Amino acid sequence: MLNLVKNKTSFRIFNRPLSPHLTIYTSQLTSTYSIWHRFTAISLIISLVIFLSLLKLSSYPTFNFMLNHINIKMWVQNTFILNFTTIFLYHLLNGLRHISWDLSFNLSINLIHSTARYVSVIIFVYLLFIIQKIVI
């Protein structure tokens, strides 16, 4: 006969991961860059939609009057432009990496990692250059 009554020890919760297949992988530079490439694409699309919406709304006199009188601070505008250009530059450089892979260039692991580092260095130098221009 089957015992249907469970004792307290059989319902004990073990400290196990929900998805054990995900915990065996370590984070890699290329997978991180791929995820960030997708995030930057989404943010660029959202920025484009916002820009086009504001452009369309600016044709209405009441909205145009409101935009002229809001007086957004210059540092807010500069921060938005800096973020947008940095995201665009990263997405452009990483997209060129993907295009080179599609054309069967730079397919060795060492070249893939070195181009990822080059993208990071170019973005870092760009940010240093822009921040230096802002400060001086």
C-alpha cells in the first residue's frame, strides 16, 4: 500500500538553483558585448521615436510655444547628447565587428577579444576627449 502521508523532512527546501544549466556558464566578454549591443539598439530606437515625436509636435504652435518657454538647463542637454553619441558610437563599432564576422574576418578567438578591447579603448578615449572639452 502506498503511503500518502508525507513527513516534514520530505518537504524540506534545498538550496538549489532554479535553472542549473545557467549556473555552469561564466560570463564572457563577447556575450556581454552582444547583450549591450542589443540594449544600445533598443535605446537608439527609443531615442529616434522620441525625437520624431517631438519633431512632429513642434509643428503645433501651442507645443512649440511650450518648448520655447520650458528652458531646459544646458547640462541636461549636454548629458543627453553625450549619452546618445556614446551609445551610437558603441553600437556602430560593435556593429562593424559583427559585419566583419559575417564576412568571415576576425573569426579567431584572439582577434575577437582584441577587437572587443579596441572598441572599449576607443569608447574610453572618446569619453575622455569629450569630458576634457567640457571641463576646459
